[in-house]
Amino acid sequence: MTTPTALGTGEARTRLHELTVIDVRTPGEYAAGHLPGALNIPLDHIQRALSDIRDAAHRKDVLVVCASGARSGNACKILAENGITTTTLSGGTGAWAAGGHELHRPQGSARTVWGMERQVRLTAGALVLLGLLLGVLIHPAFQILSAGIAGGLVFSALTNTCGMAAILAKLPHNRPRALDLDLDRTLAELRSR
């Protein structure tokens, strides 16, 4: 197994023309803005795309990108376990945009979807408040909901995974109808690069 490496935004920008960029965020996040030339293969579809990514890695270096670097790091680990050498973008698209680099948006994508981390924070916070409120107004046992969310957040931090993000990624607002994931088309484009 190879160890994934990371590129800073400056180096990634200068090498962009010689990289195959794979964005592992949800289609909604991808539509809100992505690196120029990036292909959207969400993290939950990486296993299906292994052979095409392996072939692409033989032609060009592969840069895996997400919002902050966590999901792309997980994707790089999966790819490394399958013998595919990749690189992740340090800080993800957030760092890319903060560095003043351009993000591309598909035609007709006027609606902006919140980043997955922001969606998780909203959902977790709302569920904790709901558990506390129901515990005070109805029955103290409802506070178990708040404890469960807190435990899930601790587990998420320790394992660098997020079950809540995996669930939220499946919601319709993260898979816009006009930009619905067409993995076959994306993989065909990956094969042609």
C-alpha cells in the first residue's frame, strides 16, 4: 500500500494541466464550485470507479479533492489500499478558493448548496437541541438523542469518518436533478483523458 501525499494549492495550480482531478464531494457541492477540469466521483462511488481511476493514474498523476481534505484523504486511503497512487489537495476547495484561485460552476447552477461540513454542523446541532428540549418538556429519556449525537461526533473525530455526512449526501438537495450524478458519463470522460 502506498501512502497518499498532499499538494498545496500553489503547486496544484501550477501542475493542474498535468493532473487528473477527481472531486469526491456530493454533486450538489461540486455544482457549487469545483477546480477547473475536475471530474465528480463522490466518495460513496469510489469503489465502482476503481478500475477507471487506476487506468487514469497510469496516464497522469491523480489529484483527489473535497471541501477541506478529510473526504479526499479517505478516498486516497481507499485508492492506496487498491494499489492506486494519488495525491490530495491540502485544505481542499476551501483552501483553493481562499488562495484566490478560480472555481468552475456548471452552466445553470444558480443555486448554491451548503458544504457537507456545514450541513453536518446544522443537523447535529439541531438534533442535540431537539433532544434537550424534548427531555425538558416531555421526558428526560429524550436526552439520549443528544448523548447519541455527541457520541457520534466524538467517534467521527477519532476515526475521521462521518456517518451523518454519508446520510446527508443521499438527500435530494445534495443530488440536484439538473446535475444528477451520471457516473457512467463521468467515467467515460475519465477514460478519454
